[in-house]
Amino acid sequence: MRTKEIIAMLLAGGQGSRLGILSQSEAKPAVCFGGKYRIIDFTLSNCINSGIDTVGVLTQYQPLTLHKHIGIGTAWDLDKTNGGVTILAPHLKNDRGAWYSGTANAIYQNINFIDAYQPEYVLVISGDHIYKMDYSKMFDFHMKKNCDVTIAVLEVDLKEASRFGIMNTDENDKIYEFEEKPKEPKSNLASMGIYIFNWKKLRQALIEDNKIHDDSDFGKHIIPMMLENKEKIYAYRFNSYWKDVGTIKSYWEANMDLIQTLPSFNLYEEFWKVYTNMEHQAPEFIGESADIKSSIISEGCEIYGNVYNCVIGANVLIEKDVIIKDSIVMANVVVKKNSRIYKAILDENVFIDENVEIGTGENIINKSDPKIYNSEISVIGKDSFVPKNIFIGKNCVVSGKTCEDDYDSGKLLSGESLFIKNNKVEVL
């Protein structure tokens, strides 16, 4: 096996609990985005576009969809005999198994994988953000500054800085202090969770910190330790589009960013393509009665209704006299005639029967999960069925194959949730 100057370790094991039902059955990086993509596609594409051809993908929570999607990495030109992409799930070690219990702990448990390539440098990235970044430019910065660690940072509004890990720097962008969600931030340089480490330095820090913390984390433990040890740590400023799609609202907003007249995030740049593993689909068909404005329509769709300001996934059927507005519709969804859908997210394999209305009524925050469903967006979970003549309000959640009797007088009012679990109905 040839040695590699730099390899990437991609953290993709997070649950993404703030995405609610969208990440209930799969890891956040596997959630669909932008019609035909999954969230992890953007980071994997960044790697190959940046010339990094060896990527370890660390998975844990609900990994089956993610594993199937990545496969052997062919879609990203990462199906290589020396390097390429490798799935790194928790596994049995010394007659016992151990879950990854922190971002740094996950890297620590895969030291042998990294050592096998004898890299000088390791890029640590996350698989749950939407952005395009040339990591080679960050690497050039790292080399020029002769850093031990380089951390990508994004300037945020100072009023919002208390929500982030903040890097305090001198006039040369050398980091002298890290503050995790400070009440009174000294700067607005937020960590993006993208790091380049000199491997020998990181390896030593991981081993030392593992003796102290079972849940070793880069932000909480490794970076503060390396600062205390006077390691040379610099901030690399990133000034382009970056979105943490960690909430229902931010996920919806990021999809809507794609369909602006001048999109904040452009999927169509020839010089920086976003790749994905997608089976060949038939071309989309737009019926004579269809009316479509400012929307992304993916392969294999049949559209006979009205679609305005939407992102539509692959192989979706929208029948006549349907109106869908300001919504995200994922792959293999069917929406039958005369239905009306406003500001909603329909997950994969959803079936909406005739004359269903979703997303109107009062704006009442969801009663069971107010921190998750609070932005007027109703969500219909994966593989769900909504029968005909049903009304569903705002900030609602539906999960499972529901029937007419599951709804009170044919309605699920704003702020309510309906779950079918083990053939039992829960209305919350």
C-alpha cells in the first residue's frame, strides 16, 4: 500500500435528532437533499474535487442507507485499489465492541486505519453540511503557515456567535483561545468543524485524551488540549456558502436556496460538480395541464399538476389539479389529484391520496416536539400513506400508513402529530 500525504476522515455517524422524523430511520448524512442528492454527497464531492482520493467514512447511527448509497465509491471516482472510500463502522476490538462516543473518539478508534497509509496530514470533516470547498486551498494555507492544526472558520453575525464554537485569533489569524458557545463572544469566527492536523501531533493528542475522556471530542477536548500545549493552530477563513441543515427550518431553507433566480448555492457549476450514486431514471415528463415555476424537477418525474417554488426528487408522480407550493418532495412520492400542499416536506415513498390538504390553518407550534416543528412546516415521514379527503394543518407530523379513522373528523389540526407504531395509533 502506497503512503498518502493527506487522507480524509469523514464523520457521518450522527443521528441529527433536530431533523425529527426525517432522520428517524437513517443517519442525517443520508437524508435526501436538492432533489436527487443526499447530504453526504457534498462533502464526498468536495474531497474528490480537491484531489483527496482516500476517505474513511465513519458511520454508526442507522447506517444501512448510507452504506448502500456510498457502495464502493464509484459515483465519486473513489473506487480505487490504493485508497478510495472505506466504510468504518464500530467493530469488535479485544473481545469487546465499542460505540463511537465522541468525534475524536471515533478517530481514535481508527488509528490503525490511518497508520496504514502513513499520512503526514489528516483532514477531519463532517458529512452533514451543505457547501462547496476546495480543501487543497486550506491545505496550502496549512503548509504556508507551518501549522500543527488548521481550523476552517466562518464569519457569523456577532449576535448569533453564542450559538457556535468561537475561535479567538490574533492579527495573523493564529488561534489563542477556543470558546464553546460563549455568552459574550469576543469574535465572530465560528468553527466549521473542518480540521487539518499534522498526524503525529493528532495521534499523540488522541492517545493522551483517551486516558482522560471516554467521550473525547475535538471541540471540547482535543483543540483545548492542543492550545494548552502551545501547538501552532491557525484559522482558515471560508467566505462562501455553508449551511448546517440540522433543523427542519434550516433544511427547508437550504433547499429553497437552490431555486432562487440567482441561487445562493449553485448546483450547476461545471467546474465543481456534485456527484451522487443514483440509478438511471427515465426523463421527466411534464403534462399539458402542468404549470411549473421556480422549481427543481428530478429525473423520472411525471408532472400533470401545479408546482411552484419546490424541490422535487426522482420518480415522483403529481397528478392533475394538484397544487404544491414552497415544498420539498423526495423520491418515489405519489400525490393524487385535487390535493393541495403548502410549505411541507414529503419524505421518500410517501403516498398522498386524492383531495388532501396539507399546510394551511393556524400557525400553532407542534405540541409533542415544539423545538423541532415550529416554523409552519409540516412533515410526512418516510413510507407514509395519507388517505383521501384529509386536512392536515401547519407544524404537523404524520408517520405511518394512516387510514381515515385515524383522523378526528378527517382532520389533523395545526401542531398535532399522528404516528402509527406497531399497528397502534398515537395522536399527540
